Amino acid sequence: MNDKKEIGIKGEKFTVKFLKRNKYKILLRNFSIDNGEIDIIAHNKEYIVFVEVKTRAEGSMLEPRFSVDMKKRENIIDTSNRFLDKYKTDLTIRYDISEVTYDKSGKMKINYIKNAF
């Protein structure tokens, strides 16, 4: 895997499969409004989940979750609030990070962090 965009798309698809296996329904992928973007919006019976997906090669110097800094978190929260202004819900809101790593053969693994921020 070499192209950064291709890697990101594969990580998002891998996360979607993970969420579906865990009984989540995918509402939207790559929701964007103005300058904000959320990779995946999903829900189950209890939560509406805003998921930031970070995909990196195994052994990268920085673990994927650490690239979701305070500014990125604020952007995700702002974008999610704008989403919720349009689409009301009674579900509990949760912000998760999906860390996807891949090895030299392209095999992917996920570390899914609930309530990341």
C-alpha cells in the first residue's frame, strides 16, 4: 500500500466491516459540512457514534490516535453538532477513534477506542 488516500479508504472500509460485525448500522461515511469532516457516523440501539479513522503502517513512530489532536477533536465535535442540528436523535453521543494498522503484506488490524474524547 503506497497511496495515502488509498490507505485511508481501506482503513475506513475495514472499520465499517468491524462496526457492522458489532451490530452498528452505518448512517454516513465522509460527512462534511463547511470545513469539517467525519469519517463514519454509525449507531446502535444505545449510541450515535462519530468515528475518526486513522490508518498507519505497523511500527510507525506515532500511534494513529495521537494524530487526533485537540484542534481535530474540536473540529469533529463542531461538525457532529452541525449534523445533530439537522438530524435529531435521542441516542447518547459518543466519539470513537479507529486505529487501523497494516503490515508489509497489507494485512490490517484494528484497535477500536470507544469514548476516545
